[in-house]
Amino acid sequence: MDLIFIYGQPATGKLTIARQLEKNTNFKLFHNHLSVDLIKPIFPWGTPEFSDVNRKIRLMVFDSAAKSRKVKGMIFTFCFRPGKNDTFVKKVIKIIKKNGGKIHFIFLECDEKELFKRVKNKDRKKHTKVRSVKDLKKDMHHWGEISFVENIKIDNTKISPRKASQIIAEKCGLEQNQKK
């Protein structure tokens, strides 16, 4: 199984690009907020219980998908915090490699002015996403690049999600659907 691990700070377009990539490749989409939205009604965001359950669910999904012959590929979106998420990422790598898969890390970047515009989009309300410039500014220093993996960097400030998806597919050597 190929795992496309798309990450970057909030409002860089991770989910929008992941959805386009899902259409182009037929890979399964397991975005960050699927597990967050599942757990948040039970355990408050940021509590040890929330973090523990969220991590376990994600690792179980990766393990099951990597072992399955029915899942050709999967796309995952994530906001990486250096120092805090290193162990999680290393466990994901171990699971995918143990099962003979490949993992591609896609680091999305975006101009700050564009981030401030995107963070206000109404579609961000559907999931528990950062939705204000104030909240984004408060946490911007937390997010970063994974230094211990090879990254494909994409600045998507001025390119469409479709173009970003095509770049990812090409750089990762993924077969794309003819009809988009």
C-alpha cells in the first residue's frame, strides 16, 4: 500500500487537495478530522485521553489498511508539531514499511496572507478546524516540517487543488484516472 501523508499548518489546503487526489487516484482518504470528530464528543481536545485514543485509532487504521490487499493506497492529512508528533510519525513509517508499503510525505506551504484568507472559509466549520485568524496566529509557531523524512514540498499559494494533486501524483509515481 502507498500512503500519501499530506501535512502542513491549518488552512494550507490539505483536505481540499487530498479530496482531489482521492478522485484522481481512487486512494482511500483518511483525513485528520475523521478521528478527531469521532473522539471529541467523548474526550475534550488536548486531554491525555483524547490524544491516546486518537493515536491508537489512527495507528490501527494504518495497520489494517497496510495489511489489506484491498487497499491499494491511502491519503492521510495531518498538522505536524515538531517534538510532539515525532514518535507518532515514526510508528506510522514502521507500520507501512513492515507491511511492504511506501510512504510519501507531502509538506504543503502557503503564503501567510492567503492562509488568513482561507482560514475563514465556511467549509472549515464542518469539522473541528481552526476558523479564525486570531486562533491561527496564536498557534502558527507550533506547526513545522518533519525533519527526519524526505519531503515533497509544494507551495500551493497560487496553484489550484487539481494542479497540486497532479504534482503529488507525478512526484509519487501514482497512476491517475483518465477522467477527472
